[in-house]
Amino acid sequence: MPRDPRYDILFEPVRIGPVTAKNRFIQVAHCNGMGMSFPSSMAAMRRMKAEGGWAVVCTEETDIHPSGDMSPLVEGRLWDDRDIPTFARMNEGVHAHGALAAIELNHSGPRDACLYSREVPIGVAHQPVWAGDYPAQARAMDKADIRAFRRWHRDAALRARKAGFDVIYLYCHGSSSLIGDFLSSERNQRTDEYGGSLENRLRLVREILEDTHEAVGSSCAIALRLTVDYVSANGEPDMEESRNAIELLADLPDLWDVNVRDWNRDSLPSRFGPEGSQEEFISFVKKITRKPVVGVGRFTSPDTMVSQIRRGVLDFIGAARPSIADPFLPRKIEEGRIDDIRECIGCNICVSADFTMVPMRCTQNPTIGEEWRKGWHPEFIPTRGSEDKILVVGAGPAGLECARALGQRGYEVTLAEARNVLGGRVADESRMPGLATWGRVRDYRVQQIQRMNNVQIYLESRLDAQEILEFGSPKVVLATGGTWRRDGIGRWHTRPLTGLTASAVFTPEDVFAGRHLEGPVVIFDDDHYYLGGLLAEKLRQDGLDVTLVTPAADVSKWTHATLEQGFIEKRLHEIGVSIIEKHALTSMAADGVYIQHVQSGRQRTLPCASVLLVTMRLPNDSLYQDLAADAGRLHDAGILSLTRIGDCLAPSTIAAAVYAGHRYAREADVPPVDGVPFQRELIALA
């Protein structure tokens, strides 16, 4: 299909210093949980981005010296020449597809405690290490340290060039880079030539840019990644000073990569902001510099991308999360396949990998992180290995992805859904406040399936065991989801709560179904992900008095890992939801509910007409148990395999459900592996 000419501007080559990008798409630096710990996985993932059409493919943060050791975070590392082969492998794959390879060099200063290297952290001043509240301090740098720091950057740039990088990034972040700390009037209290005036605070940035240009600038482009909303001494963003800083450095970098300071706003969850949300902060940069500018904004719409270019906001479309959800996003636009884009939903499951320190995951793209481990490609999948017809029961995220991927392989698939809508929990949750974008999980898969003649969907088709036995399908996949418990059992309680009255106890399914709750409502959130806070917001919008009780120290505690927690808590306070942390619901009585402090044991009563329990889910596996109870019946019916996937096997995230569906489709005709079902990256003994 030919490319829509409206998007031609996106595929113009753009010069960046001594190198040329083949189009306007840059996969900017992003964490991935692989880096130095899983280098083969990292290299394969980056190579896939290049194959997908990104003109520039960048690493994650890469620390340049043991005094900037970012452990326990799994990032890149370029301390000496022994680290070069890791990046050389990545770059070989990136270059094979005509893309430029970029590296983001960084020294995080007092952010990290050097827990692996055991070096003493250094900083612009004496100050505590702030990541994880680790009880250590960074020492203030003297002039000798500054000279050494410049040398480390120069040496790292030379190693990067030797590894085959085309673009060398210097990281000037307002809260997680040492050169960013020097620029900050909030952190930099020095009285020498590196402190005080803006020109002085810019001195180190300028020197390192000049050093890097001198070292590698004849063959490599030099990029500066800068946060534009630096916090001033009074704690407020000082956009005027940011403008002045960029004016003073205007044409020194070959490329400006600009974003906002706080990670939760830089990778803004879709629930709290739209595509292109950074424009108001970064649009001034192109008016100052003659050099190209790249920025981010969870861009998934090519029309929005073109608008950013034509209106002079950006020269390059930068992306981290959209490049994860669909590594082939540029190529699909170029080939006129807009409807095939797997659009990022902004759930930030990918971000959570940085906190959990494991290879990155994605709700939309189940193949991310599996390119090397399992040999999975996001666009290609082996053709079917048998003529077996497959029945998939349940059209939630697991069932939809299973049917889609099986259909792509060429299998004849029947997808039976008990309800009159597709999407399962995604259909329910995407109707809640702010989660409409999450409906893309359903919409992408339904759209793909509807093009397939070999996949048939049947709504309002609740099948029982006998109907499945009579269906005549050799392979049966059960993706029947899960159901929230009504008895209070979860992380905190291992036995049912006492005094629960059926007429006054509700679960999330009741809210999704539109059941009426009387106020005041007490939500007991023992799940700690987004749903408890989300339902509190929904019920408060409905006009009810709502109190959210959680045993955790924070409301929606796990969403710290997805950068949502601060937004969730702020919103709940703004709309008048009462939050009681470090308390557990213990029982229900006629006049309300009893709650107990998780440490002191002190009890108190809350007035309550309705209790909403958000504790844990049980798999809807009764159909499986019925069928699996009699192997003879399965054999007589010609059923060769009966498999549970997704929440039907063990409730988890939507990302896990999509992965489960995809995995079944990949492995439907592959003999089970007796052992580890993927390649491992084993450490070679010295």
C-alpha cells in the first residue's frame, strides 16, 4: 500500500552534525531492564527498532565511571574497553538496517549510592544520596575532580566511537545527572567559577560539549539531552532560565533532545494526560537554535507527528514508549499501514521494569524483551504446524491475542465470548475515568481479527463442558478470566472477614455492571495497583462519600513503579476522597466497619453503608475443572489439548494476559520444553 503523501515530511532525511538520519524518527534513550545484565537481549531489542524503521536508535542511560555506578538499576555501562563489545554487537544490528546508533552517556552523581562499585559518590556539593533513601552521602567535587570528570566523559566518548556509535548523547537532566546538578540553581551552591551565575553553572556543560566535539565530533554527532523546566532556588520551575541556558548553548550541540524534568511527567501516564503533552514546555527551543530538535509526547498518531514538524515544534519525532509498543511504527506509516500500528496505551508497565530490574514488558507488545530469549519477532510468526482447528473460549485480552496470533499463523479459530461485548476486563476498565486509551488493547486485536477469514467470533455464546466436548475442536483454550473475591481474602487477610452482609458488600464487577451503591462507601484496597484508586475516583464522581482504606503505606502503592502513584493520590485528595493508609478492614457491623492499624493494632469504626472489596481475584476455572476431571471424555471427543491461559490460570496484569495469549499461539504446535523455555545469558567465569 503506498504511503499517504501527507506523511512524506516524516521521511525526509535530516542532517545531524557529520551524520544524516534517514527520516525523522528517533527512538530516544529509554530504560529496558536488560542493559549490562542481559546484553544479548538488549542488542536484539534495539536491532528490532532499527528494522522497524527508526532512523536513530539510542541506548539507555550508560554510566561512564565507577563513581557513577547506577546499581541496582540495570542500565548501560561504559567504564573501560571491556564494555565495548556489548555495544559493538548492538550497533552491528542497528547499522544493518540503515539506522544510526546513539549512546546516552551519564554520570548520575548523588542520585545513586554506587552499591556495586563501592566508590564514594560525588556531587556538586556535599549532599545525601537520594535514590532509595540509602543512608550515604556524596562528597563535593573539587577542581581535580572536575578535571577528572571531564576526562571520564572524553574517554567514554572515544570508547563509544570505537564501539560504532554515530551519535553521542550528553545527559543534562535536572534530577538524575551530575552535569544537570551543576546547571541547577537549586542544587548548585558553589562559590567558584562553576557556581553562582547561569554562565558559571553552564561552564561544565559547555566544557564537556567542547571536549566531546574535539574528541569525536568529526565523525560523531553530539547531542545534548536537557530538561527544560529546571527548578529554581525557590523550588518552582524557572522556564526563563531554561530559555537563557539554551540561548547560551544554542548551536553548540548538533542535536537538542528536550523534555521535562520529572519522570512521571516525562513519561506521563495516559490516564493523566494526552498525546503531545510536552509541547507547551518545549515549543520555544526551535525558536532559539538552528540545530535540529527532538522531543517526546507518547506520539502514536502520524497526523500529530506531522503537525509537530510543520508548526515548527520539533524536527524529529522522539519516542520511547510508542517504540516499545510498536517497534515497526515508522515502517507502518511509510508503507501506508496506519491501521496496523499497535498504539501505546500509556500504562507504563514498560517503566516498571526499571524498578523491578527485569527485562522490559509491554501490554500491547508481548514480544518486547523476547527477541533474543525466545526468538520472537513483533510482526512475523511461524505458519501453523498442523491442521488442527482451535476453539478459544473467552474474548478478554488473553483470548483476543491468542485468537489474533493463531489466526496470523493460519489456524482455523473459533472465538466464543459469553458476553455481548469483546475485551473482557479491558472493556470494563476502559470505561472508568481516564482509561479510555486502554481500550486500544481490545481495538487493535479486534480490528486485526476482523480482517481474517479463518477466525470466527461468536458473541453471547456461553459454552458449557458438554457443548465444548461436542464442538469437535482438537485443541481448546480457556481464557475465561477471573472474578474478584467477596470475602476479603487477599494479601492481608488469609481468612474471610466476619460480619459481611451480602446486600452491602460489592466488588469491582458490581461497579462495572452499574449496580447502585449507597453512601458512604468504604473501599478496602488490598490489591495495591490502580483499580482501588480508580474506583474511588469513579464513585466520588458519582456523588458518593468515599473512604479508601489500605494496609499499604501509600494508596495504590504499586503504581510507584508505573509513575502513577503521585497523580492518583493528588487526584483523590482534590476530589474529596478520604484516604486511610496502614489500616486493614477487620469486620463489618450494623453501624459501619471496623478497621485496625497494621502496626499498633488500634481499632476504630468508620460509618459505612456499602463496602467495596478490592483484594484479589479467583480464576474462573470451573469449566476447566469440569473438562479436565475426565480424560476419557476428552479423548472420546477428540480433544488433544485443553489449556488455561491468562486470568483463567492465574489472575495478573493485562500485560500478563496478552503475553499468555501470545505465548500459547506461538507454542500451540511446539512440544513442551522440559526445562528452561528460553535462552539464558550466563556469566562467563573469569
